[in-house]
Amino acid sequence: MTVQGRQASSRFQLALMWSRIERVSRLDRDEILELKQNKNATGQAVAVLVVAALALGVGYTLFTELQSNSVSAYGIIVGSLASIVTGCFAEFVWSGTLFLVGTKLFQGKTGYWELARPLFFSVSPAFLFILISIPVPIFYKTVAIVVTAWVVLLQGFVLKQVMGFDTRRTVLTLAVGFMILLFVYLEFV
């Protein structure tokens, strides 16, 4: 009797995931629409989200620890794990908010995971946040600004393609979603 488990990840799957990351990062409309329809890409999309949150966590934790001259393995591990949890939670809340605002308020046509898969891939430039750990002010500030702008641009582009919006409805969906989350944040702080 043999026990059959899940098929192990292969180089092909990793190469496919990397190819998807590259194409989404380059604003490839066809790849975004393919991710919208491909239910098998959900695991890869979540993996991209986790790795992006990890990169941000490691980069930010190293940055803060280098500033205070107290670098420790424990601090890096705890900071990274906390960043993974908060980063993934924040992206799920953000994608849910965009989904609700886009479908209910602006009559976009999509399912939650059809929006979430490409949105999660669109945070892949956040892998570069690990570079903010380099303690050169002009460098880490430039990295933070460029990567943040890149992610916001990608998320807007993904929203436009997946929901089938024009530019006006895309910007309004992003603005209303941001204002809702800002209001909720200010109520609980």
C-alpha cells in the first residue's frame, strides 16, 4: 500500500511563478486576465504575497535594528513573522474592500479570487523592500518611494483590467476603498 501525497514543487512551477511575477510587474494585460481565470494560480498568488510581506519584514526589521545598534536574530525573526501576518492580513482586507467597492458601488464584474489572484501578484515589487535595510538614507528612501509607487500603479492597473473599468471608475474605486480603510483605522486608533 502506498500513500500518495501532493505533487512536489518542481522547477517548472517555480519558473512559471517567476514568469508570472515578471509579466504582471511589467503591466502585461494578458497575464493579468489569465491569472483572473486560472484557479490553479491561487497558491502561487498567496505565496507571492507571503514572500513580499517577508521581504518587507526583514528589510524594515534590519533597518530599525541597525538604527538602534541592536541587531539580533530573535528580533529579525519576530519582526519578519509579524510582518508576514500583518502584511497578509492587510492585503486580504484591501482586496476585499476593493472587491466590495468595485462590485457593489461601481458594478464591476468579477469574483473575489478573480480579483485577489492578480492583486496578490501585483505586490511582487515589494520583494525589493529588503533593500531598505541598507542604511544609506538616499538609497532606502528612493527604494521605498519607487517600490510603493510601483505597487500602487500595478494595483490600479490590475483593478482596471479585472473589473473592466475605465480610468475614472478605477481611480474612484481605489480612492473610496482607501477612504473606507482610513476611516476604519481612525475609528480604532
